Amino acid sequence: MALSRITVLISGRGSNLAALIAHARGGHNAGAVTQVINNRADAGGVGLAREAGVATAVVDHRNHNAREDFDAALAHAIDAAEPDLIVLAGFMRVLGVDLVQRYAGRIINIHPSLLPLYPGLHTHRRALADGVRIHGCSVHYVTPDVDVGPIIAQGAIAVLPADDGTTLAARVLTLEHRLLPAAVAWHCAGRLVIEDGRVRVRDVENDGCGALLVPSPYL
């Protein structure tokens, strides 16, 4: 079976991109990153992609006066690579409705919160302000409404008493590097099914585990 072709959209340093490339090259994935598109020419992830031998393209949003023009340029760049899957990995631009619908069911995003909590920006700061004990990240399919698409997987960590926005973000990012490659691998292997707006992962055993308590009274 041919590997799925994956286009990754980034805006920054590309740490999740690095995790995706490493996971695929480790033989754990039914897909391969074949293209990286960024909306900032100075994004650190560009060099990372080139070092890995992955084709890159820049679609700078600052060169387009209207969202529709940017979306059209982005779609043109995406279509040139004929991807089977598009992954938003720290891509800091909201996609227009027409663009999302063009690739419906083929766009995945990683978001740094346990959705539906804290959609949008400043998730760690908001979680700390609310005093939550558990925080984390979510991988979901992208829909026209921001951060509300069907959730594929979530990862959680305890919020520590000494945490600030920087330390919490760093620990969540480490979790993202594990969660996103796993979700992408499931999609590429055809194991994800959307039913009634929810995602079911085929061939996952239910181990009947109980509730996760944080802080744990058993520690």
C-alpha cells in the first residue's frame, strides 16, 4: 500500500513537524511528510524541513490584502503536492470556510488545550487563571468553526503548583509531540471513523480503566 502524502502547515519553529517526520521515518506511520508550507519565510521550521529533504513553500499572508486571496494562494500550493492529508502544526492563521470545505475530512489540527475548553489563543494562561488541575492538548478534524471539529485524541497532564505559562506550555508541547503523530498515523492507516460528529478509532481495546484523579489521592 502506498504511503499517504502529508502536507504540514506551520508558522514557527516546527517542533511538531519534527515529531511527525521522526515518527514516520521510524516506521510507525502509514504516511510520509512530503510538503511543508509556512506563512512566514523566516519560520524556523523551514530549515528543519529542508534538512529532512522535504519540499517547502512559502505563502506569506502579509502579501495578500484579503483572506480570500491568501486562501486561494494556499490552496494552489497545497494542490501542487496532491496530499492525502493536511496537518496544521502550529499554523497561526484561521482558514476560510471555502478552503476548509475544499479539504473536508482531510485536515487535522493540534490545539493546546482539552477542547472544548479554551478554544483560540492564550490557552495556558487561561487554564492557570481558572485554577484547573488538568490541562493538555487535543487533535481534531478541522471544520469551518474554529477549534470545534470532531476530536480524534486528547492528552492530559497535571497542572503543578509551581507552573506558570512558560512551564505549562513546555510540558504540554512535549505531550503534543506524542499525540499528533499517533493521530496522524491512525488517519493514514484508515482507522478513524466519524460517526454523528464523533471520531471512533478502529481496533482500540477498551481496558475498562477508571477515572483519572489529579492530584491523585493514591500518590
